[in-house]
Amino acid sequence: MSVTDKTQKIENPEATFANAPDVIKDSDLSCQQKTKALDTWEQDARQLSTASNEGMTAPEEGAGPKDQNELQQVANAKGELGEKCKPKPSH
């Protein structure tokens, strides 16, 4: 996998993955890269929600149930990733 492909996954995860849980299943990204991708996804979803609340999006976009579900999926994926990426005890 090229650096460009990894960069795309991290900087625009919604274009690469069907949903947030798919990010943590990706074997090409490190835990740190997966965290960055999920942070990007969360930031984008929150910005869309904020814009919608301010009346700045098209009628089909915004803070509807789908968008709230997406934020929840990102939060759940981040929690699962945190558990998977915890360092193992050395003793």
C-alpha cells in the first residue's frame, strides 16, 4: 500500500470506508493512524451537524437520525479501538 493510499484513508475516511467500524478492521493502518482517521471522521460529522443547525446545508444533509447514528458509530469505534490498542502488560 502506498503512502498516498494511507493518507487518503486517514484524511478522508468517509470516502474509503463504508462506516466507522470498518476503520478498525483495516490491517494496513496502525492504531495511531486509525485513531487519526476516526478523529477526522468525527470532526467532519460534527462540522456537518453544526452547519445544519445553522441552516447552512442542503435539505438532505444535516443533523438527522443518520448523522447522529454516524457520530455514535464513530464514538463506538473509537472505544473499541482504544481497547484493542492498549499496551499489553509486561509481566
